[in-house]
Amino acid sequence: SLVNIIQNWSKEKNKTTNLLLSFWVGPEEIDAAVILPNLVVVIDLKSGSGQIQGTENGPWKCIKEDGSNFELNENRQNPLLTNQCQGARLLQRLPVQRATH
């Protein structure tokens, strides 16, 4: 599970990590975020099954095993761009920690 992966990495690297689940930052709901010492990873979860295809600036679609497909976030922003905006909003709200020597 994601929790186990994060816990194992944290122990191995002796670094503090935080996993945030289902929270709001401004007008955006964020499904999950992993906060590492030098990195914030925002995770957008989707329900259903199938292969997801898309480009950085174009539409994304989910192709099911039977060959049918549907567009993700239809009539809304590309999921990658949405995720990048969510990450930027989250970073703006996190406190800055300065390294001490």
C-alpha cells in the first residue's frame, strides 16, 4: 500500500514524511499528497479501471478492457494541469523551513 511504501522510505532514509488524504486547499479538493523534506507529491485518484492515456496539454481518456473509452474530467481542465495547480496552491500554504547548520 502507499502508506507502507512511504513508511519504509521514511525509515530507510531517516526522513520525516507526511501523507495527507482528502483535503481542501482553496477551491480545490486534493485526494492525497505526500510531503517529503524536499518535495511535495500531489496525487489525483480516479475510480474505475482501464488504461489512462493523455498528453501534457490535451484531453485524457480511460480505455476499458472491452475497448470502450471515456474522457476524464470532461469539459474541465486537463488532469495534469489541474494537479499542477493543486500542488502550487498547496506549496503556497506550507510553512517554509530553513536548513540549519
